[in-house]
Amino acid sequence: MAGATAAKPKAADRIQEAARELFERQGIRATGVEEVCRVAEATKMSLYRAFPSKDALVAAILAEDAAEYDAWVEDSLSRAKDAAGRLHALVEATAVEVAQPGVCGCPMLLAQAEFRDPEHPTYQVVADFKRGCRERIRSLAEQAGAAHPGALADQLSVIIEGAIAARSYLGEARAAETLRQCGTLLIEAGLAGGTPPSGSAQGAADRRSRPAKHR
């Protein structure tokens, strides 16, 4: 009967979804295109028609991950009343994700760890994405009135990435709760005018970027 069954996803979509799951589970280098095609029930011709190379397939998956993350962040922050609230909302939303079982780490950093050459396209895609995440936090910190928005962005970025990595030995619940506690302390201190450690590179950068006062 027409319409009784859903249309089968096209080959490119099946290939990308199969590759995403395989790459996350067993690594990019350890996964060959033959295995991707077998799991996706597609031919190598179909793969290379949609993705000129394995690197192009990896780039497409990372771009999709980045878009999904950006949409998730926007949704997570949408109900906050102000920039300070959005900083707290980002920490809380991330803590909720950290508490979820079965997540093996940040897919972006897992991909970058396999391609350590800074000139490799995968390394650069991840680095650009992470810089964008850090810049989003810095912008929110600046809007919220932090004395040193760059330093606060660095600190929050580090504890977010650290919480994701710490699940393997702290467990999901402890890592998530520690992220909440540290995030709250850092945001409150940053918005109260806390100063970066004396001589820190970020502190110096913040001081250089601050408008000069006219006497």
C-alpha cells in the first residue's frame, strides 16, 4: 500500500550516519570506507559520489555536529533573562549532558586527537569550532559585565571540557555536579570583578584591550 512504509534514506544520508556511529565507536583511522559502506548498505561508488574523500566525509560529519551543537546551545540559552543568566544556563545545560550515561567524550576532540598535525583539515575544523565556542562565552561574559571576559571564557571553557573528560573516572553524576559548582563559582567571581592571576597572559590581554581612562 502506498505510504505504508517510510522511504529509505538516500545513500549519502545512510553513509554519513553509519560513518558517524562507527567513527565515534571505534575511531576514524580504524574505520575503513568498506566497513562504512557495508553498514550503510551502500556502494563505494555511492560514497565517493557524495564525498570525494574520507576526509570530506569526516568534514561533513563534523560540520553536522557543529550545527547541532550550535542549535542546542541557542535553545538552552533562549529562556535566560540576561547574559549572566545565559552563562549559568550554558553551564547547567552542559552539566545535564555530562550526566547522561554512555557518552564517550566530545566527538570533535576525539576526531582532533586522531589528526594531531595542526595543518590537517580535521584538526583545523575542530580548532575553529572550539575557538567559536570560547568566543561565544567571552561575548556573553562581556555582555554580563565581567571585568575580564577573556579570562572567564578561558576558565569556563576549561572546566566544561574537563567535565566531559572526567566522566570516565569520576562518573557522570560527580563530573556534572562538579561542573555546576565550579561554573557557578567562576561566573559569580568573574561578574563580581574577580581578577585573573597576576601576570597571567589573559590578564595582560584584558588590560591591553581595556579603554584608557582620561584623567
